[in-house]
Amino acid sequence: MVLLYQIFASPTEDELRALLPGLAFLQATRERNAIREVTEERQMYDSREKAALDIQSGLIDAREEGLEKGLEKGLEKGEIKLIRTLEENSWRTADG
């Protein structure tokens, strides 16, 4: 058990060579390198996935902000139109 811990505790190649004889050393270093590659690939995948989610979240936020601003402008235009209509009607009634 201690040997396994020493192998996977990121020893240098010299330390591995001292722990393991011949073919066992080669197999252990191959396995360790394979595990490192998988770990690095997973980290890169996770980074890409996080970046994609960040972009998606940013787009959703921007869309919601755009909708809010559009609604505000639409309401302002509607209020202006209503005021103008009421003013026109009040002038017609006054002239009437």
C-alpha cells in the first residue's frame, strides 16, 4: 500500500526507478503518464465547458436587459402617444 502511495504521489522518474525494477518501472511510468494525460484533458474539457456556459449566461443576461429596455421605451412611447391623444381631444372639446 505504501508503494502505491509512493508511486502515485507524483515522484520523479529517478524516485520511481529506485522503487521499481525494470519492466515494472516502465509500466508504472506509462500508467502515471496516461493518468496525467486524462487529467489534463479533463481539465481542458472542463475549462471549455465553463467558458461555453459563461458565454451562454452572458447572452441570456444581455437578452433580458435588452427586453427590459425595449419594454421601457415602448411604455414611454405609449405614454407619450396617450398624452398627445388626450391633449388633442381636450383641444377639440374646448373648441367644440
